Amino acid sequence: MISFCRSRLRAEGRKVVLSENETRELHVMSRAVLRKLGGFLDLSGGIIALFDEICRERVEFPAQSMLVQQGGDYSDVWLLDSGWVTRSRHMEDGTRQIVNMAIPGDFIALNALLFASSDFELSAKTDVVAFRFDAGELGRALAVDPRLSAALFWVNAHEESMLAERIVSLGRRSARQRVAHVLCEFVARLEIIGIEDPERVAIPISQTDFSDILGISLVHTNKTLRALERDNVITFRNAVLMVLDRARLEAEAGFEAGYLHFTRRTDRRVGHHAPPLREV
């Protein structure tokens, strides 16, 4: 059995320690993160029970709360149960670059397993509920349980793939392609965790946030979104994205979702034996 200490709160929020019955009833974290892990991990074993076992302490944060300050000390790793979290770098001139947006089922602050302080700010864009893992305890658990190690290895590789695509956008895609691509990415990520309607998606970020994600001005962001609306590709109003022509949106972005899904390969799923090599 793996146990995680119930340490005092080190980030502002309301702690909720789940009872065994509540954990069994909710399974919220398992459903979000395991949907993403299903193409890589063999979920027929004890991995679901493992996650349900370790996700006992849930913390609630109101919107705009700071989970980790830029330059602040790391202490915990977080797993989002609900809400969106912004990971960003603030520059000396007052500008900001959003590196990514975390959604339910995403781990954040995994670097706490290796580093003492954060180069980025993690803040709640919406009201957030997150599971907290003490970094030291989680690190020790990884050393003894290969299922957990495999899961976090996948999570880290998944985030690296998204960051690589962001670099491509910032370096080589036009403003219209950048906007189209990040919209496609949000929809695809939410589909993985089970949104009901991919043509009408709540994306609780502002045009200023889009500007800071994409590295273009607020005016340019607004013009690009309006142009996509005029062309009947999307509408984006009041933090709700309506996808009117998904095929065209993906074509404009040059979007292929393989980097998010990690095209499923049964010969690479943890827990399955690889087929024998053919003799040549």
C-alpha cells in the first residue's frame, strides 16, 4: 500500500480529504487521466485502484488563486480534478508568455520531483479542484511502483509533444494557423477526456490569454478570430467555442492529433508483452 502524508496546506486553498467511500464513488481523477493513459497503459490490472488509493486529498482553489509562484519553492505535485490552470512566464517588461493551459486530468508541477524552485507561475484560470501529492512521497512511490512510473513517463512525454507543437506554431505558423491550431488542440484534448459535444466547447480563456499563448498582439488575435467567424469556420463568444466546420479548421491549421493521442500501438502498451521478432 502506498500512503501519502496529509501535510499542511502550502498553497492557498480549501483542503478536502476524501473518505474511502467518497473516493470509491467519485473516481473523478481516474476517469480523466486514465482516458488519456488508456492507449499506453494496460488498465486491466491494478492501475485504476492505485490511482484511487493515492488520490485522497483534494484541494479547492477559487479562480485567480496562485498554486505556484514564478521563482517560488516547489513542494507539491498537482493533478487537476476540475477547472483550468495557466502555466506562464512573466517577463521583466511586464509581458507574459503562457506556456500551456492545464485541463482536468493533467498533472502540473511535475518538476517538483526534480527541482527546488519553479521557473513558471501556475495560477487558477477558473475555480479549480486538484489532488495534491507531496513531492517527496510521490518520488518514493515512483521508485517502487512501475505502473505509476510508466503513467508519469507518458504524461511528461505528452506535455513535451504539446510544447514542441507550440514551438512550431511560434516559429513557422501564420497568425491564422496558430489560432486554428490551438483551437483544434483544445478540442482534441477535451475529447480525450470525454466532452459530450466537440462542436460546442467551453474554453474559459480570454483573447488576451490567446494572445499570450500565441505570441501575437491582442488586436491581431481579435482580427484573426473574427476572420475565422466571417468564413463560417468557428465562433468564439463568451468563452464558448462553436466549431462550424471542423474539417476546414483542421486543414487551415495543418492539424494532426497524433501528438496528443500518441497513435495507439498495442506492441508498446505497458503491461502487454511485445510480439516476438520475426527472423530475417
